[in-house]
Amino acid sequence: MGARLRVVLDQLAHVVDQDQAWAALDLTRALVDTAPSGCDVEAIVPAQGDVAVPGLAAVHRLALARRELAASWQMGIVPGVGGGLIHSASLMAPLVRHDRVHDNDQTTVTLWDLKAWDAPETMAKSAVSSHRAMLKRAVKHADAVVVPTHSIGGRLAEIAKLGERIRVIPGAAPSGFVVPLDAAGRRAALMVPDRYIVVTGRPASIEAGFRAAAAADADAVVLDAPEGAEPRFAEIAAAAGLPEARARIRSALPAEDRAALLAGAAAFVATDDVAAWPWRAVEAMTLGVPIVARDIGVHRDVIADGGTIVAEGDIEGAVVDATGAAARRLSVLAADRSRAFSWHGAGERVWGLHADL
């Protein structure tokens, strides 16, 4: 007997998190491609949501737009959604009481990071409240909460009483994430020099990346800086010994620009210290960029032997090595490690999860 998996695609018109929005679409395409014989996929979308995923069996369009839908679902009001097998690639899901045993209704959600608990200062207050509220509903009503790494799962188990409902399914780089043909032109438009490293991290952790850039005689290009945070990051760079003019602060960029920047980087440096799926590190590995990462559980899970993982105090020396003698070896290791992550594999595991339930 076949089954229909209903996937929540809530960020089609109103994007709240760029990475999670494209991840949901990539996963949906993978679910269509990996559907077992006799099974198919349906999309649940807000009003005005337009979904372009070939092979969907149906699109269930709700009456509410995304903003109103989020407020409604946080209160457990889910009119017009219906039951069945429901999977969300975020915490945004119709989480209400249901009968998995007798009605075969299932609801599973995904938690990509624990910033709302471990680094709330990096998020808007409304987003922190929303994440915490939806996790409370997930504890009550979700049949499984998917996390991308075992270390995030372990930390989540400390925060919420989910027991064996925590499941691990990694993410991947965006489908088709390759170096664009006009990469040099894109780098010129973004005003980056010939020699630079790409750095990620929040203000509390990123100083080590700036120190490493100075030691390696390279500029530092920061990705994903919050809007308006440029002066703060520039101050941190100057305090770390990197002149402000050599700290290039960039907020969210399109995938093509990120690929162009990463492809031209001498190294990628992840100073992050929060339990969160490392989107940019996975992209960097996909392009074979030498990786240096701070030693935290997420980096050990994801980067593993695909880069150099060191204590915060050793990042400087590791980057000097990664941009010099070890560059070729680390590039090969990064590319090899990136093959462990694919949306096709994630799709198969999501189908397996619902079969297990």
C-alpha cells in the first residue's frame, strides 16, 4: 500500500531564513526523486505560495499567508491542513494532537540550530520566541524532531524531553552549488582582493578569524553578518590586529556570489561556537576550499577529517598552514568529505523515518 508524504513549504513567498528556504525545496525535490514505489509527495503551502517542484502529486494551498499561518500554528490552530504523513524542514508545522496508531497521522519537524537557546542575541526577539514556542509544541505533538548532527541532538536532549524522538538527518549544499562562470567578475563587484580568507562566526567568536587573517597576510571576508553589524565587526578586526580596510563584511548573499567568494578564498575559517548546522562550511567543502574550524561538536560531526579542527587559540597557526604548505592536501580532504552529504541521501532517510514511525 502506497503513502503520500505531505511536505510543509512555508517560505515560498515570505523568506524568513534563506538557508532553510532553499533546503526545504532541495529536500522536497529529493523526496520526489526517492519516493518508494506507490508513494508520492504533496506540498502544503501558504496562500500566495507558488511552488515549482516537478513531480509533486498535489499542492495543498492554505487560506492564510505565511505570517498569519505562523501565528495560528503557534497557538495550535491549524484549519484546513488535514492529516496524514506531514514533514517540515523547519519547526514550522501544524503541531496538534493526532493519532499515529489508529489514523496513521504523523508529524515530524526539523531543528537546524539551537541559536534561540544558546545564542539568542544573534536573533530577533520575535524569532527567539517563535522558535521556543514551536519547540514546546513539538515536545507535545511531534512524532520526531530531526536534527542535522548528533552533537545538536545531544544538546537538544538537554533542553527538551524528547527521548527517542530525536533523529539525525544531515543537510547538504544547495543543489547545483558550483563555481559560476563569471566568478571573477562577481568577486570584483564584491570588491575583494586577490588574497583573502572567508570567515564565519558571531561577534563573540570571530576575533580568532581576524587574527588568523593578519597572521596569514590575507584580508578577511566575513559572510552572513547581520545587517548593520559592519561597524562592530570592523572594530573587532582592528582590535585583533587586522586593519579595518582589510576586513570585508558581507551580509546574506545569493548562492552564486557565495560560490564565487568561496572559490577564490585561500581558506575557509569557521569560528562559530554555537550548535548549528554549518551551512557555509559544507559549501566550502563542496568547492574544495581548505577548512580550518574551531573545535566544537558540530564541526567534529560535519567537517570531521575534511579539514583542520583546532582549539580557538590554535586557529591562527592552523590558518597559516592551511594557506601555505597544507593547502593542496586540505583541499582534497574537503572535497572528499563533502561527498558524505547529499539531498538525495537526506530524502531517502526522511522516507525511512516515516516508515519506521
